[in-house]
Amino acid sequence: MSGSRSSNAPPGPRSKAPTGPRVALEALFTGTAADPIRRALWLDALDQRLRPHLPPSLAAHARLANVNGVQLVFLVDSPVWSARLRLATPELLDAARSVGLDVTQVVIRTATRSPDPGVASPRAALPMSAAAREALEAALSSLREPGSTGSEDDAS
């Protein structure tokens, strides 16, 4: 019974290949294929180190997107935050230099989505129900016809 079947079975618990999330993570971090993952993790860690140097109201609307040579590239979610981030540029550059980066300028890009995944984007307006539309039309018609109470239409 120990024929060809036993040759396909794992030899034993000692030589059994490990499986699971840890093995998957180790596979991701081997070779040059891991470079984008390492860079993304590095950028995220750098963002977490620079964020405390931003004014609290701005920190929720700005996110480090890249380090491109001597440039820190930030994403903001509106032009207002872009202007506020521009004012905080000297502090950001000092903070980046304090962690070992040789940067000389901050580039600010305005994104159409929220740069922070924790911040929900506004929902689209829901369509108006038929009852709400009728009530709105009734209110508008009463504004157009001064002195009309609407009871005359009910009597007809």
C-alpha cells in the first residue's frame, strides 16, 4: 500500500513546507519584485513621520504621495488645502531633512478624491421620491399664485 501514493505525500512534519500569511508575506519581500512594496511601505512610514509637523486641520487633507529626488510630492483634496500646505512648506522641509532626506522643495497636487482612505468622500444625491416631488411642486405653485391656499383646487 505504500506504492506510488506515498511518494506524492509530504515526507513528514519536520520537512513540511510552511504555509499561510507569513509565507505569503515572505514571498512578497523576496527579489526585485518586492521593490514597489518596500517603497510603498517606506512612503507610508515617512508620511506618518511628517504628518505631525502639519497643522492639525491640514493633516486630514494632505498625504505624502512620493519623494522624487529633491522633491516631496503631496496630494491634497482641494485648492484651499493646497494653499495651506504651501504655508507649511518650511516646516515640512525641516522635518524631512531631520529624518535624513535631502529635499529642497514641496510639490503639491490636488486630487479629485480624498487622499486619506479613512476620510469618506461625499455621497451622490439620491433621486427625489414621487411624494417629495409632488410636495415641492405644490409649494412652488403656491408661491407663484399669491393668495392661493390650495383648497380651491381640492373642491374642483
